[in-house]
Amino acid sequence: MTNVTTLPCPLCRAPLDVRLARGRKSGKAFIMLVCPADGRHFRGFITDRQYVSGVLAKAEGPVGKG
């Protein structure tokens, strides 16, 4: 089995960027996958609350350490 470290754009094959974004109306956080060459090529969203919360918790690290 191969570990995938990047996801290619289906149109131009450039590695997709992963960004944190927020809903315009709701303000809820989500993860966005977007083509860095042209955002119209591909734009995908991960909106599962539990998964996004877990990713954010790992990215922020333990609170109070420093």
C-alpha cells in the first residue's frame, strides 16, 4: 500500500493546497482543498464537524505549554 502525501488536481495535476476556511453565514470552520494554479479547476470541502475539530485540535497542540 502506498502512502499518499499529496492529492493532485484532477485537471492540471498540481498538488492541492489544504486550507482552513469558515462558512460565510455560519462561521463554522471547515477544511478546503483547492488547486493552487487555478481555484476553478478543483475546490473541495471537508465539513464533518467531528473530523474538522480533531484536525484543529492537533494543529493547535496542547494549550498551556510554552
